[in-house]
Amino acid sequence: SLKGKTALVTGSTSGIGLGIAQVLAAQGANIVINGFGDHESPSQQILQAGATHNIRTAFHGADLSKPAEIEDLIAFGGKEFGHIDILVNNAGIQHTSPIDSFPVDRWDAIIAINLNSVFHTTRLALPAMRKANWGRIINIASVHGLVGSADKSAYVAAKHGVVGFTKVAALETATTGITVNAICPGWVLTPLVQKQIDALAQKNGVSNEEATKELLQAKEPSLKFTTPEELGALAAFFCSPAGDNIRGVAWNMDGGWVAQ
Ligand code: NAD
């Protein structure tokens, strides 16, 4: 059980982050919620998931492209709950374009949100974890932290960076009760991926259903999406005592994507 522990899940107002927050809440963790858009309904869903444990949630809308706002976010978590025990670095964005025409501002935004924010949250959350001699840092990387795909230069660069950073953070905490690992999902049907399905449907003049099938067939041998709940279960496993000596892994959950 994670009763008494506090988890910060960045980007937990939607998709994978929301799913992971619900699973950790169901195990009794209090949740610091972060992300853009409506936070009322995600907060209700997370509270409901943790209802049997009477968990608490608190929301902070830090923009993770801004280091000063990340400092506020970590300080807020400390003020509300004492300190953050579990840090799930999940917030991320995507933009697809060939390198020659990749918009420079999209490159900068992806590196800032998908990579730099992981450095900032980690450096700021580590001191309290060291004091407690317990902590879990779980970085939601991607199969694109392990292999490439055309038109995703910034995303693939950022996610490979996250996997590299995960290994170094795991080494620097190797003799402590803090573990640092990455999870590398294949396709998960969230708003981030629906946008790519919409683009494919438009490009090929096919239905949403056809485009979804094409998207899976191109990369994911299982022809099935991984779900936020499944990713939450893996995160919860890393948080359990069985995860005490799992350090610096990049664990893919991808329907066979990187086995090819
Ligand atoms: P999503 O768009 O559903 O959710 C992204 C979350 O991040 C939202 O809560 C959003 O508000 C938040 N966010 C975006 N920019 C932010 C910023 N500047 N500051 C704070 N919060 C911000 O996307 P998702 O598919 O759930 O993706 C979550 C993570 O999983 C991302 O890191 C993504 O790269 C990764 N991932 C997704 C897939 C997939 O197939 N969906 C696969 C592999 C990895």
C-alpha cells in the first residue's frame, strides 16, 4: 500500500498521467495534480479512485516549460503534504515534421517540456527523498526513447535524453532507498495520439477507424493500444517493495514495438 505517501504526477489532467494518478491513488497515495485544461473533473476521478483510503489531492498548474514555475510546484507539494515521495515525470507534447521544416519554437518547447523539466523536478525533489531515504522517480519516456521514427526528431531526441538521464540519476542514488526508472510506452490512445490519427486520416482520405488500424499496423505488432491503467500498474510495481532494487531501467510496454 502507498498509504501516507505523496505522489506528484506531472501532466495528470489527461491521458497517461491521469491513469497513473488514479492507480497510485487507489493504492492510498495522496496526489499532487498538475497539467493544463480542466482540473476539476480529473481531480474528482482521482479522489474517487482513492476514496477507500481517504486520500487527498492538491492541484498546481505549473507550466513545465518554465523552471521558476517548477520550483513553485515542488515547494507547493512540500507545503501541502510534507514532501514528495513519488515523482512521476509524465507531462509531454508532440510535434511531427521533417527536420528541414521543423519549427524552431516547437523544437525548443519539446526539449523544454519533455526533457528539461525532468531535470528540474528531479533536482528539486531529490533532497527531501534523500532525507527520508525513500523515493521513487518514474519517468514516462517512450519507445521513442529507445528507437526512432521519421518526423519526430525533437520528441525522439528528448525521450532518448530522458532514458539517459534516468540511468545517471539511478547511479547517483544507487546506494539509497531512492530508485529511478523509465517506462517506455508504445501507442496509447490519448489526445496526443488522436491528433496523429486525425492527421493520418486526413492525409490518406480514410476514416478514423481505418487510420487507427494503419497507425497500429505500422509499428505495434500486438495491434492493440497500451492503456493508462496498464502503465499505472507498472508504475505501482516500481513503487512496491519488489521494486527496491530495480534501478535505471527503461522498461518498454509496447505490444512488441521494439522487439522488431
Ligand atoms: P496527453 O496530451 O493526453 O496529456 C499530456 C499532459 O501533459 C496533459 O495533462 C497536459 O496538460 C500536460 N502538459 C502538456 N504541456 C504541459 C506543460 N507545459 N506544463 C504542464 N503540463 C503540461 O498525452 P499523453 O499521451 O497522456 O502523454 C503523456 C506522456 O506519455 C508524454 O510524456 C508522452 O510523450 C508519453 N507517451 C505517450 C504515448 C502515447 O501513445 N500516447 C506513448 C509513449 C509516451
